[in-house]
Amino acid sequence: MGVMYDYFAAPSDELAAATIDGGPVGLFRTVETKALDPVVVMGQLEELLTGRPYDDITDDPRCGHALVLEEDGEVLVLTVTDGVRDGLSEASGLDEIAVAWARIEELEGADPLVLAGVLHELKALAVEAVKNGERLYCWVCV
């Protein structure tokens, strides 16, 4: 089945952490993905979107910080950097970004058209999050 990564926007870390049992679907606007981990893959996306160096991104305290974990780490709620949120909300040319993103090692073999679709969903999520003063999170289920 693989790992599920559900990205969502929430008004606080506490409300995001409350999604640990069952995930954010139905509670918050959510983009469901596989293979798009919030540290390596989304960190490289942030680098593409903003030009911020990858090492600076991974040093960001909100880069994959575990708010809560259960079942010996098989279910987690992680923070996502504000740079991903802001970069997505302001991004244009998502189809071209998807082509570049598909070239990273972790996404080898991924279809840029599929990635572009996910980027458009993530952009809509980010735009709404910025508008509502929310941050992005990732619910992970192994």
C-alpha cells in the first residue's frame, strides 16, 4: 500500500495534532498524496518555488517537525514550512515546475502531468491557507 501523505491547512498546531486519529479528511481541506514526503520531496519543491537553499529549508524548525506520533511512529502529524505554503500560493508556471520536480531522484519515474495536477491542488490549499492565516501540515500513515 505504501505511505500516505495527506497535506492540510489548519489554524493551529494543536488543531492539526488533533487529526492524529483518522487523519484530516473531513475535518480540514486536504490533498491526499503518496510519495510526497514533507521533508525531502517538499523541501526540494520549496527550493524550486522560492530559490531558498535546500539546507536552509531542512534547518527550518517547521520542516517535518513531529507534532504528535502514535503506533510507534506509524502515524504522525508533521509541520510543513511556511516557505512551501507561501511559495505555492504565489507560484505560476506550475506545469513547468512539475517537469523540474519530476527530475529529482525521489520522484524518479513520476509523470510530470500527475505532479502538475497535485501542484495545482496544493496551490489551491496554500492560497486558502494564506487567506485564512493558517499553516500547512502533513498527516503521515505508514
